[in-house]
Amino acid sequence: MTDINRRSVVKGGVPVRGSTTGQPIMVLFDLLSRRWAMGILWNLASEPRTFRDLQARCGLASPSVLNTRLKELREVGLIKNGEGGYELTATGRELFAHLEPLGDWAMEWVPTL
Amino acid sequence: MTDINRRSVVKGGVPVRGSTTGQPIMVLFDLLSRRWAMGILWNLASEPRTFRDLQARCGLASPSVLNTRLKELREVGLIKNGEGGYELTATGRELFAHLEPLGDWAMEWVPTL
DNA sequence: AGCTACTGCTACGATAAACGTAGCGATAGA
DNA sequence: TCTATCGCTACGTTTATCGTAGCAGTAGCT
């Protein structure tokens, strides 16, 4: 049974902002919609990257935000900090597989804006 | 050729926050990572919805934010305001098709948190 | 040993985004 | 006309993100 209090926190202490409706997809959207979160996953997909490399690829994201985001993504088990820098976990790669198709779609759509 | 100045604004005047790297996927991520953006698309997928219905389904999102988000999504042509309320455009449905698989994945993943 | 040049961060004040509540004008029904 | 709802807008407060500065740690020189 889902404890009512768990609505506000997910494993590792990462807080859920505002009131999601409690639906899993909304919890996921809440995590992914934090600044740079999807960009981080995207850029780690091909290979492990260092903090500063990641920062450069995320449009020079503020190191403070980048760091909190990396912490959160580590706490929910989507990325980990290995030898060659940050990299996706198995779960992270699963998620990325669903994100990947957006790349091609974006390449067609964005130029029409 | 991509005018350098276009990096900061997409059609309809919706501004791109911070410096994306200019890659289409980053522009898309920037749009989708605004608060409630993905939740809105998600909830409009099955049927048109009124402002207040949408608000309720998005965890009682602030009407001000919800309204700016709806404006932005309309300006980039992902949703429109029709007879029965807000609904996805053809483009919006295309995008949703790529978002949809995340629902099932989230249902398996989120409970493990 | 000392110097330089990196790295991954942390601190902190400034700015921007989101929140929450109140309420307005319009429409619909009793 | 009264009440209830709607789609919003206004506005003051809180939270998130930014941007710059800088520190400790490591590696490569001399």
C-alpha cells in the first residue's frame, strides 16, 4: 500500500515538487522536468562523461544546479559515478531507450518553429 | 542557415531558457521541462479538457503557470483551444506517441523507488 | 619543492520561475 | 436576480536556477 506520506518523497530522499497526482508517470515527469535532467541523461547515453564535459554539453549549466541534479539522478538510480566519470545505470539506459526516439522527431520538428 | 539569434527564441516568441547547445533535442527538452508541460500533453492525449479539469489533473497547478504553459504550447503548435477545451494538434499527437511508452515504464519503475 | 593547470565541486548573492490566494468578467441555470 | 461555474489575471511570497568566485585535490612539469 502506498503510504500517503510517500507522495512527497521518493527513495533516496529526492523530493517530489508540488502535488503530483500520485500517478507514476507524473512522478517521472516531475523528475525529468527539473532543469538539465533530460539533457544529462541524453549526454551520458553514448559514453561516460566528466562533470565539466557534461556542463559544457548542457549549455554551461550552473555547477551548483548541475551538481544537485546529478545527486538526484544518482539517488533514484538512473546514473552512477564510475571510473570514467558519470554514466547511465542499467535503469538509466532503459529510460534513455524511450527518450532516444525524441531526438529524430526533434530534428524534424524544431526547424519548423 | 540557422541565424545565430534564432537560438534564443522559437516561433511564436516562446523563449529558450539559458543556452541550449542549439541542438534540436535540447530545444525540445527545454520546452518539455517547463513545469507541467509534459503533464499537460499527457492529460490532453485521451480527450479535450477544460482549463480547470487540466488544473485538477496536474496536481492543482497554479492557474497562472498553467495558463502561460498553455500559451507556450499553443504558440509552438502542440496544442490548440477548440470547442471542447484544450486538445492536442496533429503535431502534439505525434509527440505524445513518443511520450506514451514512458507511462508503462514509469508504472514499473516508480514503485521501486 | 615549487609552479601551473587542470579537476570536481561548494558558497553565495542576484535573477527568474512557480506558487497560492483573491477576485474579475462572462456564461448558464434556477 | 441570484448563484454557481468558467477561464483567466494580479500580485505578493517562496523556490529554483544562475553566475561568479574560489577551494581542495591531483597530475605534470622544472
